Amino acid sequence: MSSFPHLGDLEVAILEYVWTLEEVSAKTAHAEIGEERGISLNTVQSTLERLYRKDLLDRVKVGHSYRYSPRVSRDELVAALVREVVGRFGGDSSAAIAAFVDAADIPDKQALQAVEETLRRRRRDRGGS
Amino acid sequence: MNAWLTVLWIFLLALPVGWVVSALAAGMLARLPLDQRLDPAARIRRVYLVALLPWAAPLVFLLALAAPAAAKPLGLIADHCLSHGIGHPHLCLEHLPAVALAHWHWLVLLLAAIWFGLMAIRHTMVRRRADSQLRTMACLAQGRGRLRVLESPDCVAFAADPGRPFVLISRGLLERLGPRERRIVLAHETTHLRHRDPAQSRWLECLLLAHWPSGAARLRRAWHQAVEERADDSVATRFGAEHVARTIVEVARATAGRDVPALSAAGADTLRRVERLLSIRAPVSPPPVYEVVYGTALAALACVIAGSHHAIETLLGVLM
């Protein structure tokens, strides 16, 4: 996936459902998710349609209805999302996140080794005293 | 009516002029390195003050220009307007200037307003997109409280606030860390939430909209560094500075080993954080000299502008 599409709460819930079953119809998705949330079959249908247009689902027509299956796996989607969100951090001004370690500011191997050596030495010194 | 429009134009002109001057000043202030020995909270305060400058100074310009106009009816200053020529622009609400404005006069203000409006719209759209992605990430992660675990082999941990604050940590990172290191990472991120750092970051970004990009990047970086160090300090009091330093190095190693994108121009300097934790110096809490100088400088600026009332009128007369 080159870039990550916007996903709403319901879209994520439906995607999760499709990932578990591999192939679903609007009716089965509505029975599983829609009724619990109090939303209509039409809403579920349009959500599936949106996910299809976002290239996240495939579909085939069976009789009068479509059957949807995942086009991207959960792992692929999560990886794309991590790339977007973590990649944006700092580079784009509006990401309101505070990362424990920013990938862009990781020191090179030598600098890391030097710091680790310092840490080891301090531990040894403390152990010896 | 035209005379009132002229007065309005003159007062509104104070905003872009004040902005240009203060954005330049803020850019220069942002170039000055913040003393790293200072308490992170003091550094955060200083970043905010500099970030605020291009917003505060135009208002100071406007108020300082308006002050003599307001002081005349109250009898606080002598009325000298009638000594001016008829075509002289007055910063006065009693003797309105008989200066006709050309279309380009308004065009200047309109272009300034459009430019700022476009910047604000772009900022809002980018922020909404980022929030949407963070919310999606929170939905895809396990857990519905403040702690979310993302099933991903990548090594990421962060605190975010796309409307509802949460801490997200990836499974990949959890598996790389020992129990104590996990607690340190989580405590660090929870400290960000306690200080409302992700939400504060939004306010900072709004303030930085009025800065030149280079100055904004410097301030953003200084802010992130100070915020991370404040969280480090907080966690170090519980777990010990060395343990926190070791955890940072461990997470840096884990992150470096993976293909995580790295575009940041504003994140915190990891090595500096570690070195700071390992140094035995206690951070210095400075007296509020910086804040007092800042406030005094703004007050002095207001006095100079208000005192230069006549000179500004003359300058406007030449320009118009």
C-alpha cells in the first residue's frame, strides 16, 4: 500500500470482521456488527462499498448481492499505518504524538555502542565498589 | 464613510507589519540555542514565549497605535491633529483623515488575509488527516482504555491525543523489552499524557503557523527535546537514570534495526537524552529573568510605538 486511506470507526470494525471470515456479504456483516450498533443494512452496505473504493476490499457479484473479501491483509494495513503515522512525526507539524524514540534521531551504531559501553562501565564500577 | 475606512485600513495595517517584524525577531530568537542545563519546564516555557511572539507583537502594535487615539478624548494627551495638513493620515478617531485609499491599499490587506487563511486551512486539513489516522490506529490496536497494543512487528511507542488521549505500544517493541524496560517505556509515555504533551503540541503547532518555516522547525525541535527530557526526568526518579538511559538505548537499537520511516525534523535527540541522564548535573531552575525581559521588551515596544505616534503618521503619509 502506497498511502493510507482514512478509516472511520465502523470501517475498521467491518474490516476486522472481513479479515476474520475472508468473505462476507452485507447481510452477514450487518447481522454481526450492524445490529449490535443499531445501524441499518444500508449503512453497512455503503461502508462496504467505501472500503471497496478505497481498495481495501475485493468483491464479486453472487446473485443479486456482492460478496466482499479483503484485498489487503491486516498486517499490510497496519504496516502502512505505522509508516504514515511514525513517518509523519515531526516531519509534519500536525501529528500530536510524542514518540519514545524518534526514528529519525537514532544515533549511528558507533555512537550507540559508545553509550552502551559507558552504561556497562558504570554498572561494572558500581558492582566493584 | 471613506474616512472611517482609511482609519480602519491604517489600524489593520499594524497587524501584518507587526507580524513581519515579530516573525523576524522570533526567527532570530529561535536561532539562539537554549541552555541545555536548564530545567526542561523552563525551556518549554521559553519556547512558548518565542512561539507566541508573532501573535502577541501585532496586537501590541495595534493597541499601541490605538492608545493615542483613545487617550485624546480622555484628555491624556494634547490634541495636535489640527496642526496637520488635511491630507495627513491621522491615527485619531475624532479628526478623520481625508486620504483617499486606492484599490491596491486594500489588496495588500486582502492578500495578507488570504495567505494566512490558506495556511490555517491547510493546517486544519493536515491535522484532521493525522487525527483520523491516529484514531484508526487506536481502533486497530488492542485495548479500549488509555493503553493500546498494536499487533505490529515494528518497534514504536508513543502517546497521542486525536481527541481522546492514549498510549500506543507495538507488539514488536514489547517483545524486545524486558519487564522493567516495558514499565519504563509505559511510564514515560504516561507522563506525556499526564503533562498533556500531545494536546500541548497542537497549541504549539497553531502558534508556529505564524512563524517562518525555519524558525518553526527550530522551536518545534527545542520543544520536543525539552518535553522528552521532562518525561525522562520524571521516570528517572522512579526507575533510576541509568535504567531509563539503558531503555532508551535498547529502544533505539530495536528501532534502528527495522525499516521504520524517519522524516522527522522535530523529534528529540536520542543521544543527548541519554548523555543528559548519565550526567550527574541537576537541572537548573532559573529565576524568571527571560520572562521579565520578554514582557518588558513588549511593553517597551508598545511605548515606542505609542510615543512615535506623530512619526508613524508622517511615515504613513509618505507611503500613501
